[in-house]
Amino acid sequence: MTRINRVPVLWFGMLAVAAMSGCGLLGISPPYQTEGTYSGSWNGSLSGGLDMDTACSARLSVFSDEPDTLFGRKINGSLTVFFSCSDLLDAIAEQGLPARITLDITGSSYSFDRFSFAGTYSGSKLTETVSFVGNGEDTDGDGMMDRVKGKLTIVMEQSGYRQITLSADWEASRVS
């Protein structure tokens, strides 16, 4: 008589329940949801065609925040980064860059308050790539992320100009 080992069946069943309930396979769900709009300032350095330290603002809008089977939650949204601060106006005009860029982003929020996203825009004369890795925080205990802080990197490539890279610290708070 053959004995059936039920441990693998039980383990698979537990993983299926965890995945359906929004618990990521790589960790538990984050302690907050991220849907909303966040506004704040970045402070960093531009290199390449522009070599300078500067600061300006950025706005993140998270449109959807859904459970993900591998990570805690999958996010979709857009990031608008402004280069229209007074110390940048002459510099961006010389490089032919816009006063702001808006990119669609996708990312994840997962256990230990980690929050990350990335996005790319590619047109005939301009390519922009953004990445962000940081931490979110629910400051008032309502289950929604109230603040985000971390490292923002943007690479802009435009035909006829040198590549420009922004490496910045970015901190933002929920505005809606």
C-alpha cells in the first residue's frame, strides 16, 4: 500500500489562498494602499549636457493599486517632473528640453514599506526613462500611504543634444 504525502498539496493550497487574498508570494502585503496624488520636491544633480545641482518639484498620481501574486500590490499611474524652477530655465532652454515631463509608470508596493516604480517614453526625437525606489509611510493609520521618500533617477536622451541624467532625492506627501 502506497502512502500519499499530503504536505505538497497543503503547501500549494496555502499559496493559492495567499495569492488570491493579495498576499504576495515574496512577502506579505504592504501596510497601506497607494492610490492618490502625491506632490513634493526633488533635490539632486543633473549630469551630461547639464552639470549642476538643483531642486524643483514632481507630482505622482497612482490610478490603480491592485493585489499582485508575486509582490504585495501592483501600481499604475503617472509621474510629472518639473524643470521650470528659476535656476533651471536657462539651462533647459539651451538643451532644448521641456519645462516638464510626464511619464506613465508601473511599480509595486510591498512589505517593509518598500515602494518602487519605473516608466519610459520614447518618441522620434526624445527618450525619457524614470525609476524610483524608496519607502512609503502611513502616518495617520488609515491604511493609505501618506508620504513617500526615496531615490529618483531620470535619463533624457534627445537627438542633437547630450544625454542628461537626473539623480535626486525625492520626498512627497499625499494631496488627494
